[in-house]
Amino acid sequence: MVFLNLLTFGLWGKLGRLTHYAVDAVLISTILAGMRRSTGLTFNTERVSVGGDKEANKWVDKYLGVGEWVMDQSVAIAGSSGWFHRTR
């Protein structure tokens, strides 16, 4: 295993850490999507832009869109399974 680590310059550990951070970012985005749906509170993307840069707003909107997509998919899968039922 040490030989493999030397061959890849420790990239496996870095790849694992990057994957962990990506999954954490998606979970945070999904939590924000759930907050928006259940309470109506939305993240103010206007406060993110530094110096009036609209590019940052686009990236934040894309990031929050990933959370919306994950929430949609999760609700669809849970709704089609037999383990959950709707109460409303």
C-alpha cells in the first residue's frame, strides 16, 4: 500500500478529502433547499456578491439549484417507496 501511495503521490487521500468536501457542500445546499420549502426562508444571494460581481451570484444560484435537485430526487424516491406515506 505504501508503494501505491508513493506512485500516486498521495492522491488517493486528497481525492477522498475532496469527495468528502463535495458531499458536505451538497448536504448543506440540500438543507438550505429544505429550509426554503418548509419555512419560506431563502438565502439572500445579493449579500454574496463582492463589489457588485454578478458572477458570484450565478455560482451561488447554481449551487443552491443542486440542493433543490437533490431534494426533488429524494422526495420522488421516498414517495415511490413503500416506506413513506403522505400525511397532508
